[in-house]
Amino acid sequence: MAPQSAAEEAQAVDLLSGPRADRALLLVARALGLAPRADRAPGLPEGTWALMQLNHRPGAGVTGVFTVSLRTHPAGVPHHAGLEEHEALLCLSTAALPHDAEVVAFSWGEQRFSGWLWPDDPWLPGLREAAQPSASLIADARARVVPVAYRPTRRAVFRVESDDDPRPLAFIKVLRPRREADLVRRHCLLADAQVPVPRPLAATGHGAVAFPPLIGPTAAAALRAANAPRLEPEHLVALLDRFPEGVLALPRHPSWTDRVVDYTRSAGTALPTDIRRIDSLATAIADAAADVSGDEDLVPTHGDFHPGNVILGPHPVDPALGPITGLLDLDSVGPGRLSDDLSCFVAHTWLLTDDARPGEGFPPVVSRYVEAFGQVVDPTDLRIRIAGVLVSLIGVAGRRRGRTAARRRLALAEAVYRSAL
């Protein structure tokens, strides 16, 4: 499929989130030989289907993941642990697919869509194997897998557990096969440098990699927990300082602020009446970031350094890291700017607090990080890039929590950007 325009992406979001998605789902279900619980034209009856999640990747397509009730579970398809016995997941997408993808192609709203049944994601051939792990991944007869996350065409995560032990036995990450070796390399590179990351247990060669569990809450969960260990700014900087020079030889991924103009597509879909305001802010952020950063030397970075990826375990491993005992999600590790990692952590921390209100400044827990990080990187650049991360999250807020949440996030981004001037 050819790349979509912003208007086409917005139309795809409307189609997938609208009431007439039932017709597309019935078409795909019939083409796949499935038996919907109530199979009658022109679409699936109300109550037999639901939109589970909507993924909008600006410039790369829109995908809806739907639950559909069937008369019987399809033969040979692993059961999704989060669904009822006779439910299945159907995906409808405008994303570009491999040329040999086995999907149901159809037209809808003057656009081309593809449909497939989970776990047969055309970009993730390792997904089916991970959904029913063999000895090549987990050599434990007690093991069962529970889906944790699924981003169609991009990645998935499963938790491996058993009835005999409440703790997870392992986690399985699924990604595109060509990225498997790079992911294993990143984990081993950082583990060898004494960064507390899980060392891979096994890999299939088809894009599924098993890792040992990291025990403890994330920094995100600890923000709202009573008596949580105190995570200081210097602990986070010390963690990033451990990244070895070998990271600079890895491919570079653009940061959230590098792509801030691209994210106006998803933000504009969430707030169509504010598109000029969003475009103006994103352009100003992009120009200001380029002016401040200039030809700044790149350093080893995480690439998605937010509180949900930092583990605070019960048994600290190093005084310099404080309560930090683990780091997750190394897909984007590579050369970058320290200010991008630190701004990502600040922006997500702010959104996780109850004090994320425009015009009132940073709440105390966030102000502490902003002040300390401003001693390590250019404080103006830090604030500009915090605003960039917030813009990238407007679309997510709109899809999950509605326009009021999206508009508040836009106002926060504007306020932080103004504070940098």
C-alpha cells in the first residue's frame, strides 16, 4: 500500500472506530472461514464485536484490533488468554505489509485495508510460536503464556507463568524477524557493561526472544504507591551513564522530538478543530530543538526512557543506581541525545501525576527532576524536548481518554514550550 496522507489516516481512524466496522469484520471473518456467533448481512450484530484497541502510527498506517464472538474457536488457533472461550481477535489495517502476506484485502471508504486473525500477524511470524511456546523458548511443561501487549505489525509481549508459582517464569518479546539479532545484541551489550538488563534466554530466529523476569514494580507504579523507594535524578543519570560506547555503533532511531511534526497527524485526528494550533506548536518545537542542539555530539541512549521501563526491585544491585534494579524495552537503544532520554522521563512522569494541569508549572515531583536534569543538559533544550514528547502523546490521550484529555495535553506542551523561551 502507498503511504497515506494525513487526511486518509484521519478517515481510517473514523472508519475503524465507527459503528460500520461491523461490516468489514463480517467480510474478513467470512473470508477467513470463521463462524461468527450471529452471521447475517450486512454486518455483525451489536454486542458480538468490539474495538479493543486502535493504533495510529503517523505515516505508517492505522490498525484496529477487534474482539469477535464466534460459534466455535477456530481450529489450530491458540487461545488468547484475555478473551472468552469463543472469542477471537481480528485486525483491520491500512499499514503496508510484506509482499507475500496472507491477509484478506478489501476496499473500504476509498481506501485499501487488510484483515487477519491473531496471532497470524503478517509482520510477526514469531507471534504464533510465542502464543504456544515450545521447548525452543521455554523448557517447562508447566508454562502457559498470557498476552501483555500487542502493537500490530510491530511487537508483542507475553508473560510466561504457571499455576505452581505466582511469579512469572519468563517474558517473551516478539518483533519483526530482521530485528531479532539486533535486540539480542543490545541486551548482551548492555548486560556486559553492568547495566541491569535481562540477558536473553533463547531466541527462535523468527522474531521471538525469551527473557528472565525482572522482579519489582516499575517507577511508574511506584509513583502512586505508599512507601515506595525514592528515585533520585542522579540514579537515572547514573544508569544512562553506564551505557557503553558500543551503543554508538548501533542504528540511530529518531527521538519523539525529532518526529514531532509527524505526530501532528495523530494529534490532529484527536483534536481536528485545533490542527492549526498543533501544527504551529510542533513546527516551533522542531525549529527550536534544531537551533539549541545544533551539532551536539551524540551519546549512547535508551530511546524510550520512561518510568514504565525502569524497575525498582526489592534488592538494590548498586548504590549508585539507588533503587533501580532493571531496565526494559531496549528496541530503540542507540546513538542519540541525553536530553531526549531525560525529557521523555520527565514528560511521562508528569502525565502520571495528579497535578498535570496547564498554567500551574511543574508539580514538586517533576520539578525536582527538571531542576536536576537541567544541570546535566541544556535546560532550555530539556524543556523544548519535554514539550515535543507531550505533543507525541496527544493522539494517544485522545484515543484512550477523549478530547478533554488530549486538549489538556496540548495545553501542557504549549506551557512547557513557553517556559523554555
